[in-house]
Amino acid sequence: MREYKMRRGEHLSDRIPDMEATVEDYFGPITGTEEYKSSDLYVIEDPDNAVFKRVTVGTVEYSGKKDKLALDIEERPAEEVIASGDVEAAEEAVSIKNDFLLEATGRDAKARRDSMKRSVEDEPDEVDDV
């Protein structure tokens, strides 16, 4: 599960006032919920895009901090996608994911990558057991 933060000064609830409807527009009908860090996330067991096997997405609420978007997409293996002739669906899957994350976070793929690089650089080095 990957968590995404919003741009400075923005909140997820302002960007996506109706998370359930937005998730269904991008990924397909919601089939259930799953708990993650004391928040209920939406689960789509049979997403509209043939590349996605399962999607888990929603708002993770933190007391005293801004909410974050949690997203986990399980994808079919590339060989299986190609064998079934769903190559166009693979291209569309990338667009769906990037468009959803841009709408939710206000950050494009490059900005999200840069942010993740900074967060990794800021973490202290852990000592390996020898």
C-alpha cells in the first residue's frame, strides 16, 4: 500500500469531495471495504480495466495531520495481459492511475517521484544486522 500526500496547503477532501463516486468513475464498482491504519478503504475486486486485478483505495485519516490517499493496485502479469490481447488496456491503465493521482493529489508523476525521493533521502540510515 502506498500513501500519497497532497500539495502544500491543499486537503484531499477539497480535491475529491466524494471519494466513493470518484473511485467508481476511475476503477469500477466498489465491492467492499478493507481496514488500513484504522481507516476504511474501498476495494474493487473486478476493476473495469483488464490489467487491474484488484484495487484498494481511499482516505487514510491521521489525527493532527492532513489526510493521505492510500492506493494499492494489483496488476495481472504482463505476459498474461499480452497473451489475452489487452495491450491497449495496459496503456489505458497507466493513464487511469496517473489521472486519478493527479486529480487526488494535485501532483503529476514527476512531482510524486521527486517527493518520494526526498522522503527516502530524509530517512536515517538503518544499521544492518551483521
